[in-house]
Amino acid sequence: MFLRRIVRLAIRVRTSSSFHTYKTKITSLTTQEVSTALRPFYFSVHPDLFWQHPAEKEVNENSLKQLNQYLEGLLQSGHPQQISLTFYLRDPKSELVHDTSRGKFRTVKIHLYHKDIHSAVHSVLSTCSISTKYLDNITHSQLQSSLRTASQPPVAAAEEEISFSFQNDPKQNEYWWGWKFGEDSLEEVEEKLHSEPEIGLRGWLRDNINKARSKLEKYRPLREETERLRNDLKERLTLKNIIWDCGWGSSHFRGCLLSFQGLAAQHSKEMEILKVWKYDNYLEEVPATERALSEVLRGIQIDHRKFQPAVMVQKYIQQLRKLTSALYKYRWQKGFPDQWPRRLTHFKLVVECEAGPLMLSPTGQFIAPASCPPFVLVDFISKNMSEADQKLKLYEQMKAKECEMYGRCLAELGLASLEKDDNVTPDLMVECCQKLLENSPLWATYLWNCRLRISQYYCVLQDGEICIPWYWEGENCDL
């Protein structure tokens, strides 16, 4: 949450050979100003724009979390750790979400090492080639206001003092809202970031565990209220469940539930549709339609992947029938390759949108668009059958191992909860958990009764959940 900060500004205006110093009060950016300034940036990187590209979507979602955490730390302590973020930006000429295909977005790296909110926001916008006019106008108006009130008495000495030097020659101005021009080039900043020593898990926990426990206790009533809201809405609207399918914290979930609660109260008649289950008839057709496609491909399993683009059930049935009809015709005319086994029951096929990539997923699933020509699909399955078999077996082994490691970590480390980001695959989760269990007595002293999330970075979330990277290093782990 962005807060209004009051700082004392010492403005030195040089006239001829002397400096005149004014001390006055100036406000930094407000919550509304920060939100307005970053709005074009959010429109370019919002994860929902990349629903066809789960890897890029996950990168943006994780980077946004870290950015929010950095800005929050900047306002609370004023000295957050330097971070380097990667974002995929939507091409501004692509007005429709479905136009966001490969080649329509670019990658940018943002390095944040600033001491005030204005500099951080300006860096984000300028790095992404987004106009900073709104931000510059705020700066200009604040400085004009400061000069007009420069004759007022100085504010309390407890307020933070920031010095700016404005000289007649603009090129000689060294400072501009936390930036010192020419002090560090982008290459030097990158070198500093890369040359910093690796963060060890033990040292990081030692520095942050008290903060995590404090936040965990502070937000315990919020988590309880969130669960109460969820159960109340489930009962009132006769819902089976309300699932928070997002990596954001409890406060965001609570806000979502409160908004939904208000919507349900204002539109009670419209909410009756949730009790009717209008689409039950369509949903009942899905298993039969999937079985028809399965049988035409010798019993192959029709599967779904987690990041599969959302589609209406009627459309999904149409897509399945379209591919089934084409494959029936192909089998009748040409038949399947002789090297195929009699049954493909241990293989998996995912049917997605009308047009999309034909590929083999990291977990061994064949992913095909509904419009894929049968001869192309058959040829692709033939060429990748062996690799798919290996990936499927490895994935199943890792999933079983992951479940085992999950239970052991909860028990031996005394965790209140253990979660992982969607981009942490089972093999990475297993590797991380095994390292934790190798010295479980040590890590239990830090993590007992904590909420742990395996991610790609170190972070303490707003509600006290601890994020650690799966590839963490433990320093000296001796007790």
C-alpha cells in the first residue's frame, strides 16, 4: 500500500556565484498518483494479456509481485534490497488480447535501486519506453508550490531532508529526485547486481523471520475473516466451492470476496442463476464427446493442462467434434501407421483453441489445436511417441515423489502450510524439499508454524507468507 510521505526539501538556487537555500515542505506521490502513473505500464504487462503464453504470463505475475513488494518496502523502510525484474510487454499497436501472439511483445529488464518512490516509478516507465509526462507534471507542480512557500518556517527536524541543487546550466544539475546523472551507467548497475554475493537461506531467514512471524500474526484475523466470507458466500449462493486460483495474498482474496459479496447483494435476482446450473446439460455431454475422440485415436486419454485457455463448454464440444470427424475420415481413408501400438491408452492428448501450436508439453502431453489437419497430427504423434512416453513416466514419478516430500516437509519442519508457484515443476519442488529435509532440525527452528511458498525469489508477502527460491543455498548449515 502506497502511503503519503512528508519530506523536507532543501532547495538551493544558484544566482551568480552564491547559493540561496530554502527549506520547505513537499509531499511525495500519493497512492492515486502512483496508480495513475503506472496505469499504462499495467496495461502493457498484465498477466491476463498473456493467457496464450503461460510461461510469459507467469514471469509477469511474479515480477509484479516483486515490484509491489519493492515499492511497499521503499515506502515503509526507505531501504529495500536492489532487485532486477523481467517483464514481457504487449505491443501497444495490438489492441485485442488475442492479438498478443509471439512477436507482438518484447522483453525488458528493470533494475530498481532507488531511494524514493518517484525515482522508482520513473525508472519503470522510462525503461519500458512509456511516457513520463504525467509524472513530470506532478514534479513541476510540486516544485512550483515549494518555491512559492519557501519563506515559510522550516518543518520539524524529524522529517527526512533531501537536497537538490539547481544551477543555471541544466547540464550541470547533478540530482533529480534521487538520480545522480553520470554516477552509474546501466552496465555498471548490472555489474553491481550480478557481483553481489548470493543470498543464503539461513542468513536471509535470520534477517526476515521475525518480520514474517509478526505479519503472520497481524494478518491472522484477516485470514480467518477471509475463510468466514468464503463459507458465507458458499452457503448463501449454494456453491460447491470458491477457489482462489492466484498467487496473490490473503488481503487480495478478501477484497475479491467483499466485492463479490457486494455484487451478490445488489443483484440478488441475477445470482439465482448460480442455483439453476444452466450449463449442466452441456457439461454432461463433455465426457461422451471426449470418449468419442479417444476411441478414434485408439483409446488415447483426453486431458487438460493447467494453463489451458478458458473456453465456453459449447465451444469446447464443437472443437472436439470437429477434430473427431476429421480423424474418423482419415482413419477410414488411410489408416494409422503400422508402428503404432494397438492401444494408446497411456498417452495424453489436449485439444485447445481453433488455432494454436502443435507441441509436446514438458509433462508429455500432446497439445493440438482443433483445426490441426489429421495427417499432421498423426505424423507428429508418430515422431514424438517415444519422447512423450519418457516424459510421462518421469512426470508421474516426480509427482509421486513430490507428494511424499510435501507430507514430510509439513511434518518434519512443522509448517502451517506449504505451497508452490505454478512455474515450479515437480522435479524442482522435489529438489528443494530434499535439501530442506537433509537438515530438517535446523530449518524447523526457523520455519516452525510458518507459511512457506516455494518460488523463484526471496520475499515476505504482506500476510506473512515466506517465499524462497527452489534453488536456495544454505550457507553453513551446522547447528
